[in-house]
Amino acid sequence: MSTPKVVVVMGVAGTGKTTIGPLLAARLGVPYAEGDDFHPPANIAKMSAGTPLTDEDRWPWLDAIGSWAHGRAALGGVVSCSALKRSYRDRLRAEAPGVVFVHLAGDRSLIEDRMSHRQGHFMPTALLDSQFATLQPLQEDEAGVVVNVSGSPEEITGRAAKALVELP
């Protein structure tokens, strides 16, 4: 990555977007934005109650993230965003065409275990099945990399940074 890029750290809940995002941003020397902070209060209330969001719920959230990414286009940045569906990633690219995705991926049992040990997060483990059901992995025509979430945060961040450098 010779020029600053905006990186979207994506994946289902519990893959470590909020942990890896800031570590990756620090490694790349760019600012980090927490995707959950872009959710309107109604979305957080819905998820806290165990109700999956609809696409209509997600559009304003994705537009807000896309706007942030657009504003960082020449400067670089890292933002976390589940970006589970191709249509969500297309929406982000419509706002910020140069974004690249780091898809944090891993075994469901590992992710569920990590989710069950985290505190103070609004996303219940009960929604993990809906996250996996919704997930559409990156396609060959999408700029991005898939990074396995096994290992320590430092190891995962290292794999992500190396994969980004190797992107054409």
C-alpha cells in the first residue's frame, strides 16, 4: 500500500474488528473509526434486544461510514464495519470508491467463544447465526483480503498488514 488507503475491517460479530482495527490503523499510521459509533440509537436498541437489523436499518449507517471513508480518501484510515453483504460493500464503495476490505474470518466455535467472554457490547451471541447466514464473502472483483482470526491480536494484525502490502 504505497498510497494511503481507507481500509474497512469487516466480518461477523466477534471476529475482532474493534480489536484489530485500531492495531492495524496504528501499524499503518492512520486514524481509526469504530463502525458501531456510526449506528443510530434505534439500531443499537434493536440489536441489544436481540433483533437483527434489516437492510433499511443499515442504509443510513453504511452511508455515514461511507461518508467518513470518502473524507479520508487521500489521507488513509481504518474503519470497522461488518459489511456482510456484497450490496453493503457496494454501498460503501459508492461513497468511497477506493476502499479496500480486510475480511476477518474464522471458525464459528472460536468466534462464539470470544463473543461469550466480551463485556459491555450490545451484540448478543444469539445473533451470531444470523450474521453467518447473512455473510457473503469477498468476491474476486472486490479489492480486499481474507485474514484468519486465529492467534493473538498482534499475529492477526501482522497477517492483515502483510496481505494489504501484497494487494495489487
